[in-house]
Amino acid sequence: MMRRRLLPWEYGVRNLMRRPTRSALTLSALSVVILLIFVVVGFIRGLEKSLAVSGDSSVVLVYSLGAEENIENSAVAARTASLLTASLEGIQNRFGVPHVSPELYFGTRVQTASSGTSGLGLVRGVTQAAPLVRRSVRLVAGTWPGPGEVMVGKLVAAKLGCDPQDVQIGQEITIEKKTWRVSGQFEAGGSAYESEIWCRLPDFQQALKRQDISLVAMLMGPRMSAADVTIFCKERTDLELQAVAETDYYQSLQQHYKPVRMLAWLVVLLVAGAGVFAGLNMMYGSVAGRIREIATLQAIGYRRRAILVSILQEGMLLSAAASLLAGTVALLVLNGIAVRFTMGAFTLRIDGMSLLIGCGVGLLLGIVGALPPAIKALRLPVAESLKAI
Amino acid sequence: MKTSLGTLGVLLAVAVTAWGCGSGDKTPTATSSVPDSRFTATSEPAEAQPVGSARESAEDAQDIVVVGRIGGSSKPFVDGVGAFTIVDSKVAFCPEEEGCPTPWDYCCSQNEVKENIALVKLVDAEGKPVTQDARELLNIKELSMVVVQGKAQRDAEGNLAIQADQVFVKP
């Protein structure tokens, strides 16, 4: 009967309590490791979410052929919007208003008036047709920008690296040597627009001393697709335009950032590797001091498998506690932290998948860290181990 | 935490730059499907004219035969639709030894392309482009030489599109 039994659950728990300092230090080390994994996984998930929600499958972007895949480099004639509206029949139109948004998109230095902080900002000059096409954008405070005014996305402060108070409604910022008053704040469902500053198109053209625009965004009706617009652009070679579905545009950005994501996963692996060493160190120390005890357990009839399970239980208890601790900190502190990035800004995202990966890796650390020392201890002959000091 | 996130961002951005520069070789790909007999000419149509001269002389709705090389931009094919652009063969595309990953975009001779390019549309009975990729329909790829037989479509700006009935792919 004895030979079939596992060691009592309390045995493993009490073993951890016998060396409280060592257990606490290991718990701390594992918690930090798992927290770092949460940071990196949250970074990956945040970046992916930001790009995934940025595209609208019904929106087609038309921009300069010479800009290749970078809309910031694009410059097309201001008349392009009206030309496209007149030439294409399938554009969404309600109450006589075509859903066509001419936009001037430009990355430039932005300085806040209150603190003098300066950072690279993304500014989009738009008309009042923009919300018809950019359907995720919601004005959450203040008003739509009037002359000399801007409205800011909720991640603009993170993008500029300034205090959120510096871009509150009523504050002033300087763009292209011109002072602008913040009139409103907007959200865009976590999309890339949230790190942008929007102002009136004519004002921005005047500030940049440009008469052209960067792109035309169009909301397609049900019987029109990006391919139809592409055919138009290829027919009208004199216009030197190209068209891309907005979802494809952000998909190409996903591809562009693939190396970043792969590198981030590599960081997860490396950090997890460090965690394994922390676990190994602790468990080797723990088992080395208990060789006689383990041999005694074998001598009184406990099977090696039962002792192995008990040692693994200790490792897993520690790593599960560390996972819970790190998960709680990640949810309460890390989730939603804004991160500045080349394309704008996005928030760290500790979602279900992040928790699954973080806690899963954490539990794995406990098993992988405890297994080698446990096997090593059990391989020693019982008679020899009983004489060990 | 803010500092560590910033450092992480910088490291990742550097990695993107380093990684992004290395890759980029794009080889033209043709699907291995059987060409659609509706549009495939079994023999080369006679008296084909180059794209450049067709742009000068062809009139709207005129029956024409035009020869050219598929290209003119980094994406000469319209995804999911039977349409692509061809360029006059007198315009040189980027030589292979220059290592250009997309020689069919004629990046070395863009100014010449403007006057020597035409859009080819494989159309159905109603004159609308068929909703099947031209690469699948004709088993063609970038830089393939094709002879297109169809009806010219001109506009006031001098652009030329061809509503193609038959396409012969030169070996």
C-alpha cells in the first residue's frame, strides 16, 4: 500500500517553509523573470493589436506611386480627391456627401508650450469628411478643431514623450513654427490614429507651405473594391497614383515589424532561460542538502516516482506563486502603459493570451528547474546516500 | 519602468533596421495552373505594334494588337482581377547584375515608362475585368513578353488601356 502512495501534499509545502529566505529569494527571482516575460509579450500583443485594428476593410487609400509603401513620402495634387469622386462610381455617398477624405500626413517636431518638451509628432491635416471615412475615431472631449486649433489622440503625450497635462484642452503646442491651441481629444479604438494630432487641412497646408496632399482615403460602397480603384490608377498613368486597401496597408506594416516581433519572442526565450537557471540553482541547493532525507524516504518504501513528484511539486508551487504575483502586477501596473514607437505609440496589452503565455512559461520554469536536481538525487544508491553528510 | 521600455523600443527599432535592409530579393512568380483557353492565343497574332507607337496612333474603340513586357511598377498585376500593365520592349528594365530585387518596376528608366505603358484588362462579355487573377488565367509573371489582341480604350490624357480578347505569351 505504502509503495503506491505519493508523499503528502504538506510535505512539499513544509519543505519550502524550512528554508524561508531561500524560497523567498527564488520566488522574487522567478517573479521578476515572469514579469519581464509579461512586458515583452504585452509589447508584442500591443503592437499587433494596434496594427490589426488600424485598418478598415472598406477603406481604400490612394497615394503617390513614387512613395512606394510609405504614405509620409507621398505628395499628390489637391484636386485628386474631387477627381476620384467624379471618376469612381462605387464610393459611399450619403445625403449627397461622398465619403472621401483628402489628408496631409506629416511627421514633424512638436513642442508643448507649458513644459517646452519637444518630440517627433505625427500630424494629419483633415477635412470634416475624415470621420466619415475614419470610422473608429471618436471625439471624447472638447470640439472639432477650428482655425489654428488641433485635436489630439489619447496617446499623443506618449508619442511626444511629454506630460499628458501638456496636451490637455486649452493648452498650446508649436508645430512648424506656428502655435496651435488644443481644442479636443479623440480615441480611435486602439488604432494608430491615437498617437496623431489632427488639424484642419488648409491650416496645415499653410503651415507647411504646401498645396498638395499626401493621400485620399475613400470609403467604398458594397459594389466597389480596392482592385477597381487600382485599375483606375493603372489606367490613369498620367496621375501617377496607386491604391491599396487600408487593411493591406497595415498588414504590410505587420510584415515590416515581423523582425521586431521575432526578436521580442527571442527575448522571451532568453529571459525564460534565465528563469530556468534561477530555478535550477534553488532546487539543486535544496536537494543537495536533503540527500539523506530522500534516501530515507526511499528506504521506508516511497517509490522514486513519488519523491520526484514531491520535488516537482515544490518547484511548481514556487513558480505558480511567482506567476500569480507577476500576473497581478502586470494587470494592475503594466496593462495600458503607453509605449513610444517608430510608427506612433501603442499600449502594452496584458490580455488573456499574454496571461496564458506568461503563466504557462512560469509553470514550465518550475518543472524544468526542478527536474534535473530531482533526477540527480534519485540516481544515487540508497545505502550510499544514507551515509551522506 | 519607463526607461526600460524605452530601451527595449530602441533595441527593437535597431533590430528592424538591421534586419529590414538585408532582405528584399523578390523573384517573379507564376502560378503553375493551366492557362484559361478563353484568353490564351495558340499562335502569335500578326502585325503587333509596340506599346509606345500604339499610344501614339491607336484610337478609342479601335481593334489593336500590341506587344509588350509585363511591368511598369513594383506590382504590375492587379490582385484578384484579370488586369496588368505592359511596357514597350524598347524601354530597358534594370539589368540583373545591378541586383535590383524588382527589375520589372523599371526604376532605372521611370521617365521613359510614362509614355510607353498600357493597361491590359481581360474582360468578360459585358466588358468588365474578370474577377480572376491574370497570373492564374494566363500562367504569366513579371517581365513575361505578351502579345495582346483587343480593343483600345483611350482618354483625353493620352492613356491607353486594352480590353483584351486574346493574349499570346511569348516563349
